[in-house]
Amino acid sequence: MLRATVALALLVGSAWPPAGQRESVLAQRWVGVHQGRPLQFEFYGDSMLVLNDLHVLDYRLTRDSLIATGDTVVQAAYRLALGRLLLQTPDGVVTMATQPALARPLTGRWRGPLGTDDAAVIELLITIDGAARWRRVPDGRWSAGEWDRETRVITFTWADESEWRGHYDPQGNAILFEQTVEGAETTILRRVFR
């Protein structure tokens, strides 16, 4: 796998709240543009996710710098100003704004137990082009289909003409299905970052 690097220069920092407060302020989704391409960071307790990465990054935060390693390597000076996250790059400052939970894309991998049978787990892959596929984990055959979204209701139509209707919970980062495959009860799938 190729290892991407986001090279960012140092920015002189100003006095800022202690580490715990910084982490709680950053614990959300930040979006911006770097070199004409979208740059998105999503911070969680001890890890962060960068758009298009397969794995979460472990990060370390100091008073004025952010260092993260994983699929992407981030070494940046940062500061917050007027509710924006500012990162200094060799090309200039990247300004990042927060994005609300409802705006989080559904694309990516989702997993969860198939109804009440904890031994049966399914994996759902949702892509940006409207395609989707699912399988039983670990070695089930993939079934292909399409998806469509109306606010928080997502409809999946599969090649065998079956249909799943799910309710997206952006705060819990989960999709709730009353029924998926025949005989299954309520199924809750959660986004998989690792």
C-alpha cells in the first residue's frame, strides 16, 4: 500500500487551552481544501481518520503541532481562530471548517451482527457512485446492488431484487435495518474504520 504524506510546515502558535481541552475542541469532523483536493480530518478519542484512508491514524497533539501516522502522515502546526482550524503548508494556510454529523457521507465499510444471531456478521460496502455490496463475514460471497438516500432513510436494492430500508443515525454512526436477509431480525451496522 502506498503511504501518503501531507507535508505541512510549522506555524508559530499562540497560547491555547491545555491538551484535554484542545482534544475536545478538535473531536469532530474538519473539512478543507489542500492543493486543489479535499482534505478531511475526523477526530475520535485517541485516533483520527483522513478522507480516503483505509486505517485510522494515531495522533499526538501539542500546544501548536499535530503529528499523526497511519496511511497518511500529518506533521503540522495548527491553531484555532474564529471557529476554524488553521494548518500551515508550504503552499500557505489551509483553513478547515467543521462539518455537522448529518453531513457525514455514508460511503465506506459497515459491519454488524445479523439480527439476534451474534455468530452471523454481515459487512456492507457503500461507494460514492451509488453502488453497494454486502456479504456474510468472513468468507461469504459478495452481493451487488445500488443505494439511494432520502435524508436519514437509505434504500438498498440488490441484484436479486430484494430491498433493505435502513435508518441512518449520524450521531451514533450506525444504520438500523428492521430486516435485511430473510429471517433476520433488527440489524444494526456500524461504520468500520480499522
